[in-house]
Amino acid sequence: MRLTNRISADARPQVRTLLIAALITIALWYIPFLSALSYPFTLFVTFIHEGSHALAALLTGNSVSSLSVYPDASGLTYTITDGTFSRILVSSAGYLGAMAYGALLLFLIRRAVAARYVLIGSGAFILALTVVYGLSSPFTIVMGFSIAAGLIAIATYASPRVATFFLSFLAVQSVLNAFLDLKILFASSFSSGVQSDATNMANATGIPAIFWTLVWIALAVLIISFAMRAYSNNRKATQQDLPFEEPMGV
């Protein structure tokens, strides 16, 4: 049977980098005393999750009251929404937004967009969320400014190779953390009295929370499938090589 999803030759160095980033991520999660090193990345994904709620609210003509990130890596965004459609979009935006962000990073890496620009943009986004919506929470302020400063510092002072690897690591963290959060949401959907985005959807539509959880998981798989398909395809010859790609003949 013919393989239609074969990884192109020019993508293999990037794929190897992603695999290394994934292995490091798994090691940080499961090796004792190393899990603390992944904590800032987990908080970063929480900021993206909550920021996606905020963006969805603004794009649907609604408003955002506040955004908070907590030490246990959970978050809460208060929005004022009007109408079932707006509530569906805002509630769905968190998990799908985090997954879409990770997929976007993969796309930008594959298209050889300079890592420093992506990191600066990500840092600016976290900083804007903190300044505009997060000033009511001291922990959000400290971590928001720290994460934004860290991303901008890496973009400014790290070599292109290091910045690109860090961006690859950030993409893997975003995708894996989004899937892990959906797994936790799936388990909690069977418990009564647990407040979550899925229960918000259930309250807005009358459809059980487990249904929306399964829909989000399916959409998340679809998003990452499209991203990985695009990642493994041949890149246009006019695009420059990434810093970690191997020269021909090596």
C-alpha cells in the first residue's frame, strides 16, 4: 500500500527536533524533581487558554472583566456574553485555542518564520493579557510579566538555533498540555458539581458536558492532524532553511 503521509526529506531535521522536545517534555513530567522545570511552560499554556477565552469574547462583540492564573496552573476568565452562540464560542475557545496555538507554532516553524519574532509576539500577547485583564491577581501579574520577559529575553539574546529549539519545545508543550487538559476534562465530565468549560456549554445549550468534551477532543485531534500533515509536506524551495537543518551532503 502506498504511503501518502511520508515525511519529506527537508522536514526530517525539524521532526527530529520535535521528537527531542517531546522526549524532554515527557521526562520533565515523569522524572522526580524535574517536573518543576515544566511549571513555567504549563502556566504559559494556561495563559494561552484563558487568553483564547478573552479573544473569543471580544471577537463576538462581548467584554472581558478579568483574567486570572493560579499557582495550581488553573485559570479563570470572567466574560460578559450575550446569546447562546457567543457562549458556545467563548466556552469552546479555551482548549481549542491552546491546541490551535501549538499547531500555529508548528506551522510557523515549518515555514521558517524567524523564531525571535514568534517569541516576541507570544511574549507581547502574555504581557497584554496581564496588563489589560490580570492586574487584579498578584500571582497573575508576577507570572505574566516573568513569562513575557523570559520569552522576549530568549528572542533577543539567544542564538537562532537555541531560539528555534525553544520555540519547538514551546509548540510541543502547548499541544501535549492541551491534550492532557482535555483528558482531565473528560474524566471530570462524569462528576457532578465540577465547574468547567464543558459545564458552561451544558448550561448554555442543555446538552451534557461529556458531549462537548468529546467534540473538543475530536476537533483537537483534527487540528493537530492538519498541522502535522502540513509540517511533513515539502516546503517551497524559496524558503530559507531553519538554523537546525542539516546542509546537503552531511
